[in-house]
Amino acid sequence: MDTTRAANSPPSAAILLASWELPAPGFLTAAQVRGAHCVWCNTRLEGATAVDLGQRYEAILGVVGRWFPRGCCPCTLQQVLAAYKVHWKTCEQCTDDPTLCDVQRALRALALELRR
């Protein structure tokens, strides 16, 4: 990650995605936990179709371990759009001036990228 990023530039998609709550790994298949299938719809993923949701450390079957969730573009887009709708309703900056909110800009940019 680039630590020289300007303070007023929007957070990267990886930071946003890594902060999302996902289905508990104990309820997912082994393929979903290792990132071979989408965490939401269980679709098999290819390198070009997968969206990396960031490495996580959580309890899996009672043991804390690493897992590597990924999502397909349609499911990730659906999650981004849902987060976008909730964010602007709950963000004080968005209430005042949505053009100054880094999170809103990052969510919008990610949604546009996923629509390609």
C-alpha cells in the first residue's frame, strides 16, 4: 500500500473492501474461504473475474486463522451500491457537502469500475 498518499485523496478500494462485514467463514465452503468461489453466491472465480476483499483473520471452526475472501463482480457491485446508499444517509460530511467525502468518492469510483 502506498503510504505517501495525500491526506485528502480517497481511500483505496482495498481499504474499503477490507472493512466490510462478510459472511462468517464457518458458514462458507472451503472454496469460498480460500477465495476460489464468491463469498456471497458461491460462483467459481477466475483471476480476471474475482474481486479481492482483503485477507482476514477470524475464527474458522474455533481456530483463529487467515482466510482470503473474494467476490464476483455482480455480487461485489451489489454490496458496493448498498454501502453507497447507506453511507450518504449516515455520513455527516455527506450531509454537509457530499463532494468532499472521500468514502463516498471511493465507493462511487469502485462501483463505476465494477460496472465495466
